[in-house]
Amino acid sequence: MSKAPQAEQLRLLGLQALDSRLNQLQRQAAAVKSNPELAERAGHVASADSELVVAATGLADAERELTRSEDDVQAVVTRLERDQQRLNSGTGSSKDLTALQSEVASLTKRRSDLEDIELEIMERVEATRTAKQEIQARTDQARRHLGELEAARDSQLAEVGAEATRLLAERTELAGTFDPGLVGIYDKTLARRGVGAARLFHGTSEGSGMQLSPGDLADIRKAAEDDIVFCPDSGCILVRSSEWGN
């Protein structure tokens, strides 16, 4: 059976306290990183981005259609102005002027129809642009909310990291004051069991929270004061004080 002075075994509780806090910080960091609200907000941003792409594509299509419509109107206007000038000049035969009058009337009707189409497209462009602006505003808001959550997460992780760094340095310093054999047993037990050492107080193992059986307590009473004994339930080193068996 491995041995260590009782006073050294008692000091293991300080090392365990540091390791317990470091473990808490590790769990806290994991919880902060896996915050479900972050994933939810990121999903909102992704959804808004997709909606924005659709709106932007729709607006670009509508604007191209408007440009084509404006070109169609301008082509008719240009031809109409040229024919009107020829008609106003009065040059040409009566048959030619009659045909020109008919073409001017047809072009005027065509211009009116195209301008109606142009107006309808302009209204559609404006409505699409307004919808895109609304989606852009929602996207910006979603990004702000996500950014705020990410900033809060990073701040919390920085605080946890700073405390963990400080405690790890303290833990390294404290571990260096133990006999290597004792701290080796402690570290192996910690890695295997999750708890390296715990107090045995009034017959209860604080490593498992369980009251030890009369048989287990009898075995521990037989052990020498400097013997290293283990919890039969949790497997951690049981640190005995003067009140351990009372």
C-alpha cells in the first residue's frame, strides 16, 4: 500500500479544490460556446441573407426589364419625332403624307401602350426596392443581435480563460510542493475517476457522497495513518482527518 504523511494527504484537498474549479471553468466555457441562442441567431442571419439574395436578384431583374422598357419607349419616341417632322414639313405626295399620318397615329398608340407598361414596371421596381430595403433592415438587425451575442460570448470566454490561466499556474505551483510519488497517484486517480482526493468525514466519502459500509470503515481503521486509502465507490483518495470515523 502506498504511503504519505497525513499532513500531505490533507494538503491534497487544496489541490483538488483547484482541479474542481478548473473543471467547472471548462464546463462553463463549453456551455458558453454551445449557447443555443447563438445558433438560433446565426440561423436568423443565414435565413435573412438568403431572403436578401432573392430580393436583390428580383430587383436586378426588374431594373433590367425597366431599362428595356425605357429603350423601347425611346425608340418609338425617336421614330415618332422623325415622322412628325416629315409630316409637318408637308413634303411628299398626298399618298405618302397619308401613310405617314397613319404611321404617326400607330406610333402614338404604340408609345402610349409602352409608357403604360413602363409605368407598371416602374411601380414594380419601386415595390421590389422597398421590399429589399425592409429585408436589408431585418438582416442588419439580425447581424447586430448576433454580433452582440458573440461579443458577450467572447467576453465571458476571456474571463473564464483568464481565471483558468491563473488557477492553472497556482495549481502547477502547489503540485510542485508535493512528493512526486504522491502527486502522481493523485493525478492518475483524477484522470481515471474524475476526482483525485476527497475528505472522509464522519464515515461519509465526500468523493461519492455515500456513507461507507461498516466493513469498509473497519478496513480503513486497520490502515496506518500514513497509508493511502481509496473510496470504494468513487475510487478517489480518501483523506482522513481526526473526525473521519466519528
